[in-house]
Amino acid sequence: MENSIGHQREDTNARALVRGIRGAIDIAKNDRNSILSAAQLLLEKMTSKYQIAPEDIVWAFFTTTRDINAEFPAAALRKLGWSYVPALCAHEMEVPQSMPFVIRILILAYTGKKQKEINHQYLGKTSQLRPDF
């Protein structure tokens, strides 16, 4: 079955819409391994919860606080084998007293979930950023 955007869906009962899924995770230090392992863990949590396959992802946008620069967190996509998912990295704006060493991810993906059914993933200390989730 195709939806109005032309995306093939296996589940013919669900109407697939494009939804944003947010997540954040903190790391202990600015090094390649910490960045990649944290980003990979967050990506897995964000997608497994909603059974989102790489083919369902429109794009992924990664941001880091300015104290993270030892590696592009989007490289974690490639470690997962998601070679065709478009990704972009950027730094967050510097806000006084903001939490340091944070990686944020915004995925745009096709899902049958309603917006209010999306439970964004804030792992580790970042749960303080969105206590409503």
C-alpha cells in the first residue's frame, strides 16, 4: 500500500506519516569512541522503540554542544550499516549554564504513530532537559 507521499508500507492498516523523533545523550569526555558509542546507543533506542528501519528514515540531524568535536556523531549511522540515510551535524547555540557534553539527534521518519504517541528519548543526565518525557 502507498500513502499520499508514495512511500511503500508493509502494514496496510497503518497510515504512514512523517514524524520527528528527538533524543539526547550526554558523554563523559570528548573522544571518538565516546561520541560514536553514545550516538549509536541513542539511535538504536530511538528507532527500535518504534520499529523504524533505516528505509523509513527521511534524514537524521545531529547537534552537539561546542565542547564535542573529536568526531562527527553522524558517523554512528555508518557503524550501524545505515549507508543511505542522509545526515548532517552542527553545533548547538551556546546558552549560559547549559548542560555540557550533549549529543542531540532529530530523526524524521515514516511511522504510523501519532505525534502524541512519540516518546522522545533523553538518556543519562539529559533526562533533566525534558522532564515531561
